[in-house]
Amino acid sequence: MSRASFAISTVTIDNITCFIRSFFVLSFFAFSLFDGVLLCLIGHAY
């Protein structure tokens, strides 16, 4: 019983860390893309 619950908690912690890591990677790519578009717009504006 305790071993199964420990395995389930480990899996959930692993999934949460994987989700957070993928979220940070996606947000970083989105931010870099947005930054590139913003720099392009500013460069065309001036």
C-alpha cells in the first residue's frame, strides 16, 4: 500500500516537474519570438 502510494506520488512529482520545464521552455521560445517581432517592428518604425 505505502509502496504503491509512494510510486504514485513520485510519478505525479515527475509529471509536474516535466510540465513546469516544458512550460518554461515554451514561454522562453514565445518570449524570444515576441522579442524578435517587437525589435523588427521598432526597427521598421524608426
